[in-house]
Amino acid sequence: MPASPAYGNFKAFADTRRIHTIHASPHNNRLPIAMHCHLILARARNGVIGRHGALPWHLPQDLAHFRRTTWGAHVLMGRTTWEGLPERYRPLPGRQNVVLTRQADWQAPGALVAHSLEEALALGADDGIAWVIGGAQTYALALPLAEEAVITEIDADYDGDAYAPEFDPAQWVEVSRDAHCTPEGLRFALVRWGRLAQNCCGSARRTTEEST
């Protein structure tokens, strides 16, 4: 599909080699983090992403896509998401697992434990990227910092108790879309969204590498 005019704004933003400053504290201080924060999730047409700690659908193509996308990177998840993984998949192989929890003495064998989003992101700074993989609260917490969201959009409604955060359409541009259909007739698309750069007035603009 042809790139939209807004794609240039995202590409200029994504081509920079690091996030120089991002809003990260409740007091609006700016915390420098030399890494990229991306989200990856699957959501139903009605926004559902989970039910009783599990996916309410069986979509092997999406699981394979998730594995390919996150392989070799840091994956950041909330404690409930970690505990919802089958024991044989904890930690997720081929990735550095980071679990975010408020419980000071909680441990996750085979994973790193962080007690704030800033700490969790800093653990992935050497690799330059962290994929946030759930659950709903962790997605909502990380969304303001995310540069990119890779979303499997499922063309069906499901019952559930966990929902994807709302994305402001003025801040995001669709970069790519790969449509699929299962043998059972379930349509879904693998969609990559990029955050548009913002100027001081909040409107989208093209960003360039900072001069030194």
C-alpha cells in the first residue's frame, strides 16, 4: 500500500538512533533513556485482549508472528502476565524477560524483576529496544513512551475482561498492514503503527537528527 503523507513524520522520528528525552515521571520531569519502547499485542474488534489471564482465541499465526518479532530482545510484562504463562514457557525462550511488579520481595525465576517502568526500560537499554507484551495495565503505563505498536487486529468480537489502551489517532500513523484469513474464515491483520513526532504545540511534524 502507498505510504501516507504522515508516514514521513514517523520515519524521521523512528530513524533517530535513540530517544533523547521522554516524559517518564509523575512530576513531568524528563528522564533520558537510551532505548526504544515498543508495544506488541493482539486485540479483538471490540478491544478485548484477554480473558481470565489468557487469550480468548487460538491463532497460531499470531503466536508465530509474536515469536519472530520479539526474538532476541527484551520483553517487558506485568506480574499477572508472567503468572499467566504456562510454566514450560517461563521464561519465554530466546528473550530477556523483565517482569514489572509492585511487590518488593517478589521473584521470577529466570527473569529480571523491576519495580517501576523506568527501571524496567533501563534494564533493556544496552539492547536498545524493549517489547511490552502485556497485560492491560502495563500497556497503558507504557503507551505514552511507545514509539511503535505492532498490533494483530482480529476482525471479530470476543468476551473478555482485559482491554487494549486507547490510541489517539492524531498521534499515530499506520506504517504497514498484512491481511490474513484462517482456514476457518477468521480474518486478521498484522499492523505496524508508528508514533508521529510532536512539536511544542502538539501538532505532528517532521523531526530530524539533532545537530551537535
